[in-house]
Amino acid sequence: MAKKRYRSDVLASVHEAAADLAKVGVIDKATMRAFDAGCLTRVEPLTPSQIKTIREREHVSQAVFAAYLHVTTSLVSKWERGEKKPQGASLKLLNLVRSKGLDAVA
């Protein structure tokens, strides 16, 4: 399982304690799911210009950017023109590249 990314070290510690309480039945599953959502790093929606800015900051073409993200060049082009919006894993990867750089997904 992939390591969870928390907004802060404090939230990671608090989450670990809550997970232990859930294991022994003090916290129910629904509460734990809500707690998970509050602790994990948020995925921000990106505008077409933000996506283009991320790619240009990394000094790569649409084709190279697409290869790093495991999507088609056409899809990157559509994101940058606003014809489609990235969702799910693609949006998460774009946010990761935005904050950590392209090497984070290499």
C-alpha cells in the first residue's frame, strides 16, 4: 500500500493515534473515514493555464509531459486548452508535479 501523505507531521501523529483507537473499537469506521479525509493532502483543481505553467516550468514539451504522466499528448493539449479537466489520479499527479517537480513522478 502507498504511504499516505499528510498535511503536517502533527496530523500524521494524530491520525496514527486515531487509527489505533479504531483498531480497538473506540472509533467507528465512519468517523475514521471522515478523519482520514481531513488529514490527507488535498487535491486542488487546476485551471488550463496552471497546467501549462507547470509544464513550462519543467521545460518539457506536451509529449514529454504526457509520457511522465502516462497519458496521451492529446489529453495534455486538451487540458491546456480547457476542453477537458484532469480528474482522479491524473489530477493527483499534476498536483504532485506542481508541488515537488517532475522528478517526483519520474
